[in-house]
Amino acid sequence: MKLFYYHTAIGRIGIVEKNEKISNLYFATDLPPQGARLFETPLLKSAAKQLHAYLEGSLKEFSLPLAPEGTDFMQRIWKALGKIPYGETVSYKDLAIAAGSPKAARAAGMANNRNPLPILIPCHRVIGANGKLVGYRGGLALKQKLLKIEGLNF
């Protein structure tokens, strides 16, 4: 497992590569993973380049091999997150329906919260049923900033 930190428009970001795939993204406030070797690889450099382009507003879709680790349900939720179009939002209920579990809005919220690849898997595009911003690992100000990059104002 290799980890490298990058300075971005939203602060310091750590990106982890495991088995030649991106497995985690860490905000400055997150604890770094145990046992990771600080080393920049071509894949990590590519991920950082794409992240910078997204934050500048010039990239709408990431093209990286991702390998988030989680339960089958979490994987379904994260896959559904990846299908939310740039510049659009959905509710937790919509997310649960898209993942094939229409009565699991609360569980979808928990899986969304445990997304190990925020931004790359766009959990910031999920809002409350009332149309308001709710919870984000990086804080609501960051969620608002990411949505603003995508042309949405909250």
C-alpha cells in the first residue's frame, strides 16, 4: 500500500494505491492509514492530476481504477454514487432505490458516510430529502464548495 499527499485547492489530500488501484482518499483532518508506505507512483500522480483538474472545473468524470473496500451493500451504494451525473444531486432515498434497496435510505446514508474515496466516488452529490445539505466527512463547507464547482448553489 502506497500513500502520497498532495496540496490542492481544498487543502492537503492523501491518496492511497493498493494493488495498482486507488483504494482511499484522505482529507487533512483524517487519520492516515496504518502501514502505508509514503511513495508517489505514476497512478497516484495521475489521480492527483485528475483531482486538480476536477477542482479547477475542467474535469467532470474521473478515469481511474478504483478499489474501495466494503460490504456488498456498501459496494452497491458506491456503484450507485458513481452513476450520479456531474452537477446533479439525489436524496438518500433515491440512492437506496438506485442500489436496489428502496427501504434502506438510512443504511444508504451510513454506506455513503463510509465511502473511502470521497470526491472520486461522488458522495457529496447526496443531499437530504428536504433538499438541504446534510453530513459530509470533509464538512458541509467542503461539500458546498464541491457542489459549487459543479454549478450547484446551496
